[in-house]
Amino acid sequence: MRVKLEYVCERGSSNLKQSDVVYSTGKYPVYGAAGHIGNVGFYHQEKPYVAVVKDGAGIGRTTICPAYSSVIGTMQYLLPKENVLPEYLCYVVRYMHLEKYFTGATIPHIYFKDYKNEQFNLDTLDKQEEIIDILGKCERIIAEKEREKLKLDNLIKARFVEMFGDPNLNPFGWKIVNISEVVGGKVSNGFFAKRDDYCDDGNVSVLGVANIVNRMYSKVDELPKTNADSKDVEKYEVKYGDMLFCRSSLVAEGIGKASIVPEDVQNGVLFECHVIRLPLDLEKCVPEFMQTLSTMDFFRNQVIAQSKTATMTTIGQDGILKSDIILPPIEKQREFYHFIKQVDKSKFIYRYAIK
């Protein structure tokens, strides 16, 4: 049976702040965008429910929370009705591609009222249990592959330190320069499209915050689509050499996390307005070197120091451009690039193992 999302759940909200949890004690867990953040002496829900991140870098991330727990106010929760199992509802929402409903010029938001009319196939409860079992097995396989991928990521960082040293100590005495010295074009924020403008048959795909954080290469497949004119395509289309930074985050640690655009990116992929683009000068730096450097404390501490926190933590172009980097010779960076390509072969196997 084909139904709308609102047919199987009700939206709930919370006024609980992360700061309210820090010094609290209790036996009831509280969840935020990154998962369990602490315990309090009360709970909001006595049955399992689905939580969706509604603001910032983790926007759209969907997870299931246990009975007798709460979420902070940056999450919205969906309370399953009797016709749907919580785990099934979680899978349904997770694969709805909520990116097309993101809104907000400075800080991305998502609201239940905008996606409650999404339709999906509602199976019987017995069939739901069968699907949950199958998808659960798939997720356990994916989790194992993710652990393997993490080991490869750690291998990349270890090789970086072996070749270039800890940037905080700079034991090899590399030149330290402002990041602006390796920028080869105009630094800019991205493309804006109204939520209602997104459609399945659009002529461009749009990279958002969720597609760039915590990864070497921006995720450029299965992106939401919209329509853009030739001027927008010329201005916002991404290419290899572009470094993309997250402009906002629920917590300071998430701000300014970056990825680079892969070499095989297809035409017609734009970056959206919650992202900052630094087009790198490929004669001075290698993107893979820059992305790995951006994950090091040397760089991360500078970015966090330039961020601003009110309701959300944000950073502007000027904040990114105040950061310094180490700059080894380009030949040394290219040697690191060739190592990355060898690791990528293993990641290629990983990607196809989970499809």
C-alpha cells in the first residue's frame, strides 16, 4: 500500500539543550546529531522512535533511539504509529533523500512539514520484520567495511605524518604560508535553489553539507537535482582541484570540515550555499595533500578559533583564509598523491563490496 509519511508517524520536538546535559546525571540517555551525548533524570519518550537531525553539518541524518530516552532541540523525532515498526520507519526516512528539503541561506534546516507528504510502500508488519532482518544483516556488513575503510583512512594519516611530520612541530622545516597562497581562483559560497525547485529530472546535481563532511572525496553520486541556467553552471560547477568546506555545524568540532572533488566528477555538479569553495592552484599544491592536512589539529584548531557560535557554529570565507598551512615541495606532495591512489584501489573494492 502506497502511503504518505504522516500516515505512519507523528512529529515530536524537544526544548532540551546540549548544555543542559553536560553536567546532568541520571539513567536516561539523551541523543544529538553525533549520537549519545549524556544522561538525564527524565525521559521524553517511553517507546522507540526515529530521530532526524534538523540543523547543521549532520542535517538529515536519521537514527533510531531506544525507549525511555530524549533528544536535544536540534533533533526532531518521529513517533511511529501502530501500523509501522520503528526500525522500518527509520529505513524509510533514511532513504528518502531529504537533501531536497534543506532550506536556509546561512544555516541549513529541515522541517517535518516539508517532507511529511513523501510517499512510500507500507508493507504488513510481518513483511516489515522480514525487511528489517535483511537490511540489518546488510548494515552489519557495511559496518564491517566501514571499519576497514577507517583503517585505511588512519593509514593515510600515518603516511602523511611519516612523510611530512606533525604540522604542529614541523620537524622537517617546511615553509609555512597562508592558505590563500595556494588558492588559484575566487573563493565563494555556493548555489542557492528554493526547496520547491528540486526535482527528479533537473539538469544539475547539487552537493550539500552532508556530501562533504568526514570524507576525502566529496560524495558526488545520487545527489538531489534541480535546474540551473548556464551562468549558474559556469559559476558553481565543481571540478578536481576544488576544496569544499562546511560553513555551519551543531558543534564547533564539525565546523570547516572539508573534502575535495574527485578527479572523475561528472559534468553538471554544483556546490550549494552552505558550502565554501577554495579552488586550489594545482601547480602549488595537491588536493589530496591539502585535504589530509585539513584533518590535522594544526589546521583544525585554526579553523575552530575563527568560527563563531550563537545558535550554531559558523565560519565565513575570511575565517578559512586566515589559516596557515605547511607547504612541502610539489614533488613531495605528488609522492603522497601516488600513495593515496594505491589506497583508493582498496577503497574501490570496499565501495563495490557494499553495493
